[in-house]
Amino acid sequence: MYTVLIVDDEYYFRQALKVSLPWAELGLQLIGEAKNGEDALELMRNLHPDIIMVDINMPIMDGLTFIAKARSEGFHSKFIVLTGHSEFTYAKHAIQLGVSNYVLKPIDAEEIQSSLNEMKQLINHERHAKLELDDLKKQAVEKASLQRTQALNDWLLGNLDPEHQDELLLSLGIDTQSTSYRTAVIELAGSERDSPSGLQDKAAMRRSLPSLVHQLIDPTLAYEGFFNEKGQFALIFGVKDKNMDDIGGLCQSIGARMAEDNGWAYTIGLGNGHDGMEAVSDSYKEALYALKHRYLLGGNRVIEYSHITRSVMRVNLYSMDKRSSLLKSMRTGNALEVEAWLSEFFDHARLQHASLDMLLVAGFEIYSTCLEFLEETSQDIHEIVQSQSEPDLFGLIERMDSLGEFEDWIRSLISKMIVHVHAKKTSRSAVIVEEVKSYITTHYRNEELKIEDIARGVHMNYTHLCYVFKKETSTTINDYLTQIRMQKAKELFDQGYIIVQDVASRVGYSDANYFGKCYKKYSGITPSKYISNINKG
């Protein structure tokens, strides 16, 4: 629907015009009328009509003066001049002012309808053209923004061509004149897991974060701020005098403002300062490494890489003795022993200020021990809890916000495993299987060990024993015996035994060559190669 304003000093003419045309059928709406240009100008400012039908000869302010003033104020309405034959010269002048059309009086209904339809088509065409132009401008801005962000990301990751990086960054308006650079990475709290409203809150935080940061940065300090591929807000600071001391305080101010004004949960990782554009990626890696230490130190703080490297210790959190102790407690189903083991482990990690790398390595080893326990009992982790079976374990741990969350996750996993595994041991068949496994664990070193010996040891018929064991574990007794022997052999290699013949005899093989074939089938690598890899490590 297009809106129309009538401007004419003749009252009866205006009334006749209002009733003589089927306005609604034409897709038009009359929104006002005025008897002179001055009144029409006031209405125009309030109503913003699409089309104005205006007489030339009017008192106070004539039609041409009104049109000129409307144009000077920036209005883009379409004008149809209503004029008599004696005023034709004025009509030509009106067209020079940008009037779209004119109609001679007395008015012919068909002629005025035709003129109005032409105006509608012209307005429609201009609107579509404007939308297309706006869309092209928007696409151009978005493309430029994407190119800029991609270039900044590549700069951080060290993916820019050194020979052309100055030219590329300069073409995108990015500072290349600084002598030293330092990076920071802001991580907003992972509220995605909280609720749908948490998602909305985080989206709002992301929108306002660049503005908040910009307000706090001195205009004389060169910087770039943008969201990286992980959704973190990355900052690149550039200075010419190599003085980076104020940037740490600036990050503290940014964090304080985020917490005070919005109550945001955040962590800021801050890398060291480095000379030269090529070293920006080094500072970025340091900032990300520092950021990961929120697991150990908690959030709502600035974590500087230089402080982390001075304070953390590289300690062995998960020794062979600790592994054996945990596995033993899980096998016996002693929940109190497992709880004590976990408490001691995490207390020790905190007390020793262990590095994040060491903690993650230990986490993977604990998880592997859990899988080993399940494999021994022929259980599938999918049967325990679907969410714990995620193949990307590092990604799962990385999304956790603290060491406490990681600790809770490990405790929950082990508790569910113990309950699940030992609940199945109530049946007679399960008891028989456990007796067989216990017998094998005790006698696997005997190279003459046979299934008949095991059957006599557990007081079972040979055939029935094989059936029950296979049914309960989905594997044969011989395969399980081989598996235990290979596991024990691996433990011996890990403990420093390097003579293959010696290890073979210790796990029940008199023929070292046959042992080697079994070991390669079990682990995918020959014993000598495995020993070599250990020594290299």
C-alpha cells in the first residue's frame, strides 16, 4: 500500500479528487490534505507520504516553492503536479525540480490513475534497487570483515606468507608498524551447558564484548580484537618501544569491568611479548596454553604465561605403583579404597602444582586404566554411560571448566564402572568366570598350563567350563590366557626388562619366536621394536 498526500487550495477540488478515484483498488491510501505549501510541508514531515499531488498556484507557499523546500530537506516523495493550461511553463520548471509527472486540469480520471500507477511502479523499482544495493553493500562489508578476520587468524596461527604478509595486512587496515607484539585470549564461561537462557546470555556477551574492550584501551595503543575459530576473543597488541608492562594491567582492567558491569564468568590467557610480526603466533600459543590453566587455577582471573612457567612443576603423577593400586581396588570392588586413592591423587596434584600437561597425561592414563579394567571383565563402556564413551577424550576434558569438574567426572566414571561390573558377579556363571581368571592370574607363568588344569583347579567339567566362559566373556579361555600373558609381558618391558627370551619365559613361553609372534598380534608391534621405542622415550 502506497500513501498519498493532496495539496491544493481549492476545497471542492480536493473533495472531488478524494471521491472520484478507487484508491484502495489502486493500492493507495490517502493520508492527508493541505490547502497550501506551508501546511503541506508540516504534514510531510510527520507523515512521510510516498506520493504528493500538488497544485502549482497556491497562496502563502506555492507548489514549486514547496517542492524545492521538500527536496532541500531530503524528502524523496514522488510529486505529481496538478496544473492548468495557462501554467504549463511552470509545469516544465517543476519537472526540472525533480517532479515525476504532471496532470493538466480539469482532471481526467483515467489520466490521473495512469499517472499514479506510473508512480507506484517507479517507487517499487527504486525500492527494489535500494534493497539490492543495500544487500550488495552488506555482502561487501561482510566479505571484507571475513577476509580481515581470516587474515588475523592466519597471522596468529603463523600461516601467512612472510614475503607478502605486510602487504596483505596493510591492505586490510591492520597495524604492521609496531616493533613488538603481545596477545591475549578471552574465554567466556561455558554457559552453553547451563540452559537455553545461558546460550542467549552468552550471545549477548559476545556482541557487547568488543565494545567493552575498546572503551578500556588507550587510543594510542595499536590493537586488533576479534573472535577466533574457537569463539574466543583474541587480542593482538602492538607497541613500538618494546614496553609491554601496561598490557598485563590492561587485561586485569578488562576482566574487572566484565565482572563488575555484567557479572560475566571469564578467563584471560596472556602470552609474552615478542619482537617482530612473525613472533605473534608464538605469543598466541603461550596465551592459549596459559588459558588452559583455568582447570588448575579456576576462572575469573588473568593467567600470564610467564607466571605459569615459573610456578608449575613437572611431576610424575601416575606411577606404575599407583596404576596397580587403582586397578587392584577396582577389581575387588572396594569403593572406599578407590575413593581414598582418588582423594590422594588429586590432593597430590594440587599440592605439587603440577603442570597442566602432566595433569592431562595422568587423566588419559587413568581413563586407559578404566578401559583396561572393563576389558578384563569383558564389559563395554557404552553399557555404563553413553556420554563417557566419547572418542575425543581431550575435547571432552578441554570443555571442562576446572580441575574439580575433571575430578568429579573421573569419580563418577569409576563409581559407575565398579557398580556395573560387580553387580554382574552375583550369578553362578559370573563366579565361575572370576575363578578361572583368578586361576590364570596365579598360574599364567606355567608354560605347561592347559585348560584341563584350569578345569580341575576350579572343579568344573572341561566342556561346560569352556561353554560358560565363552558365553559370559565372548572370548575363549585360551585367548584370555594369551591376553593376560601379553599384558604381563608389556608390564615387564615397561619396568625395564629388555631381554625378550627372559620376558617370554616369565610369562609362560619357552619359545621366544612364538612369543614374539603372539606379542605382535596382540599389540601390533614386535617386542624388540616396543623396547626400542621405550628407550627412545
